[in-house]
Amino acid sequence: MILTLFESVQKAYTRPEWIINNTWDEIAKFLITHQEAKTKEEVPLFNLWEFDINGEPGRKRIYENNTPTESYEKLEGTIRRCKANARFCHGLVLDFDGKARIGEAIERINVFEFVLYTTFRHSEETHKFRIVIPFREAASPAKIKSKRKAISETFQEVDHASFSESQSFYLHSGPNPYVYHNKGMFLDIDWFEDEVIEPISEIVRGEFTGDRNVYKELLIDSLATCSGLHYASDVSKHGVLTLVALCKSGGFTWDEFNLICRNMAASDSSLQEENLRRSAWYGWQPHSGITSKVREEFITSYGGVSKFGRPTSEDILNTIRQKWRVK
């Protein structure tokens, strides 16, 4: 197993001698070793990504007259913490920042092998800690990307940045130290479904034809069961702008959205007019993706039947427990 160390937040690179290649038990002992420091910034950082030691070196921005330029100086003998150098990920890092108690977190995931350690600002009143869960086998960047959503839904406390090869975490430190090593099963990333699946060729859904991925097909099938949409509704907190966000998250074209919206529109809705549908589509650019909770709320609000059938986080954990006969 690989654990990679970094000197500071500002130095986004490592060195061959800062890469720990050892058994999980030895790495677990290292992670729960308390680092004496007056501030957390004095403590080294780590992540569970393995980087190509022969890859792109670290770099330092060049300044002219105290003004940063677009040029960099290569730092020979270092390895840059970046996507191009990332080869494998060896585990998950979950951050708990005061919203849960240590005992609650341990009970929730005690089926797994993991170590827990408190972070610098942990106190008895506000529990701040980190849990590190090793993978049974290292996962490629592509696999991490495809499983990210399912893992996030299972471990809802996960810091999504921990999926990024550019993220690093401070080692165990602080004035109120506490550590715990749980013995359990190693997490197999293949227990989680893929978010992105290869497109299916020539699927026909009514007036829709062409190549579409599974998510898009499920969204089309779900929205096809909905009706009664208004631009804004007193019945539901979700109106046409939610539909726009849903369709854009699914990679819909204007023509596809137009058809869905027309079919969903209530008979007395202003959305019966194409100009208003067009205005909603081109005038609204969602600032972020849409959650599965909002998607399911929207479908239900308009009398639809969701075709997704995604399990909850507890369903996934219970399935894992049953598979391994863990109580």
C-alpha cells in the first residue's frame, strides 16, 4: 500500500523519499501516531494516491518585481501532485468536522477496516476527526471517477476533495488526541455501481433516437411518466427551471428538452407556448449539478415513477454486511 507525504499545503509536490510503501498495518500505526506541533501548519500532510516517480516534476512560480508570472521553475528530484502523475488510489479519507460524534461514526462503519484520528481543533464539545479506509485493491483514476457518486452517497460525510489526487490531509495532531483502529473488512471499490456507463447504441424512446448513456435513458423514462408542469407551481417547489437543470445534467439537447417539457406541461400552462419553453432553456444556466434527492422529488411531485431505483446508503451498507455475514 502507498501513502504519499507532502511538506506543506503550499508545496504541491512530493519526493521519492516521502513515499511510504508498506503494509496497511504499518501505515495504520503511522497514521495514528501523534505529531507534536503548536499549529497544524507545522504538521506534514498525506494522501493515499500513488504518483509516477518518473512523471512531471514539481514546480515553483516565477515572480518578477514581486508580481507572479505565468512561468514556472521545475524542481528537479520532486514529483508533482497532479492528475497527470496519478496512477492509483489506495483508500478513502473521510472528514468529520463537528457534525457527528466519534462513537456514532465508528458504529456506522464498524464493518470496515479503518483508522480514526482526531484533528487539531478537536474538543470534547465538538468532535473533529478523520477516518482512513483502505481499499482491498488499489483503484485507477478512471475507476475512482466512475465510482465517486455511489461512494459519496454511501459515505455522506466524505470530503469530496478526497477523491482528488491534488488534495492532501494533515496528519494526527492537536492538544486533545484520540485514535482508534477498527479491525474489519477492506473496502472493495467494485461494490459500488458506476456513475458513467458506456453508451448504448440506437435506443429508441418514442421520438428520441440515437446513442445515450444509461443515466439519460433512465431520466427520459422517468420524465415520460410525469405531467402537470407549470413554469412555477403552488403545488410543488419545483417548476420548469428544475426540469431545465435536470435535462442539462443529463446532457439533453434543446430539442429533447422541448419535447419533454411540451409533453409534461399542464393543459392550462404557459409552457404550452414554445417561446416560453425556449426562454426557460436558454435563459437559465444552472450553477451546479442537481442532486438525486431533488431529481426524485421532482419526479414524484408531477405524478411520475422513477426508473432509477438507486439504493440508499444504508441499503448499500446492509448489502455489504449481508454479503460478508457481518452483524
